[in-house]
Amino acid sequence: MRSLCSWSSESLPEPQRLRGWRDALHATVLEMDAVPLQRDGFFGSIERCALQRILPHQARGTPQKIVRGAADIARSQHNAYYLLSQPRLPWRAAQAGHTALLQPGDAVLIDSREPYAFDFGAGLDDLSIELPIDWVAHWVADPARLIGRPLRADAGWGLALRGVKEALVPRALRQQPADHDALIEAQLGGLLSLLGDAHAPTQPESADAQARILGVLRARFMQAGLTAAEVATEAGVSLRALHRAMAAGGRGFLPTLMALRVEAAAGMLAQPRLRHLGVAEIGRRCGFADASHFARQFLRQRGIAPAAFRAQALR
């Protein structure tokens, strides 16, 4: 189980809350300043839960502005990219000459090495993900294409990004197995790659690459812990090309892998000669290392629990 780190101003007397919040931001995120937009009742809280390489944060609070200037950057001993959004409230972000009004779900990629300003005038309801600089460079050919620009959540890859991003709520992550961290991170990286390449010409070899990738997936989906990097290597494509090819086919890497596993499990559950195998064992043989994860995926895709599906199929 992952560990959850949290801080809240609730335990502090009101006159000390703003200073405590600023100190918490410096300690858990970056050097930056918070400016309250209401006279009384200031509040701020933050939770963090790390995956393999990325670090999701969730911050809540009263209306405020957050500013990171040149002096803050000079004092920083740590830098990263941050993918920010507010699931329920609008806000404004400014960096690299871009100023954007962001609606709920819209995201923006921020580089902590450059000054920025955020206006959470409707309230702070931030879900951000800290992304290592080398990790972003691996996935996005030219991160400058994305910095400070709104990634709209109403359609296309921005909509897909919202779905993946809003699943990374720290408190919920704490309860989930860490087995698929690499897959989750690859899904997020692939979507950022697609958004960064949104205006690039379509690669003519994408259909052939997709066929090779699917061939590897069909041959190896029963292998627990299978990663996109392993599939890409065997298919002879880069990790970025794998995610572009899979997304171009209408379904990403992780959903395709889960669908193949659930389909195989359904076939095994429906076979009378396999009655002696438990449901969890069938899930394990189809690549699910965790029985509860198997049950959730099966229910999500089939609308029925695996044990109930077996009972109906063998009736």
C-alpha cells in the first residue's frame, strides 16, 4: 500500500494559517508565495501520494493567488514540471507569455524553472502531478509546445487526459496496488506526447506499428507486470510511437491490455473443464496479479462479477 502525506491549516490558530500554508507549500511542493483573496477564514490543505516516478498532489483552500517569481526560483533546490487542473472550479494560469482561463477539468503544463502566477479566485481545488524533467523529456519531444497553454478537457486527447489525471487522487491511490504504476505513468506520458505532437503530420507507418504492437500484446498479455516499454521493445518501436499508434487505433495501451485479459478470463470461466480452478487463479493466469483488481476490471468491462459470470455460463 502506498503512503499518504497530508497537511492542513485547520490545526493552527487563524492568524498563523497563512504562514503555515506558505511553509507547507515550500516543504511539500516548491518555493512560492500564497496571497489570500478573502479577509477572514483562510484555509489550505494538501495531500500527496507518490507512484513510481510521478507525484500527484491535491490541494484545497479558500480563494487565493499563488505566485512563483525569480527570487523563489533562485532559492529552489528542486525543479520539475507540473500538470495542473481543477476538477470542479475555474481558475487562471500565466506562464511563458501565455495567460489562460481554465474551466473545470482543463489542464496546463507548468515548468518550475520559469515564473508563473495562478489565480484561484473561485477557490482552490487543485489536482496537480509533479513530473520529473527527464521523464517529460522522454515523452514530449518539445515540452515548450505545451508550457502555459490550456489543454482543453472537452474533446480529443485533452478529454482522455482529464480521465487519467482525475483518477490520480492521492487519497484514492493509497488504497490501490502499486503493481501498475509503470502502466499508469506510461498512459499519462503517452497522452502528453500526443498533445505535444497534435499538429505534427501523421506517421505513415503507424498502422504497421499498431499491428506489430497488437501481435506482441496478444502473445504476452497473460504475463503479469507486462509494461509498455517491454512491448515497444519487442515490437521494434519507441515508447512514444507505441502510445501514438495505440491511441490512433481508438484505444490506449492499458485499456487494450485489460480488455485482452478480461476476454481471456471470460473464456476460461465459461469452460466446464476448468471448474476446478478458482476465480482468482483464472485471473492470475490471465495476467492479473491481484484478485481484487481482476474483479474490478471484469465488472467494469462485463457489468458482472467474475464469479456471477461463471455461475451463469455454467448453469
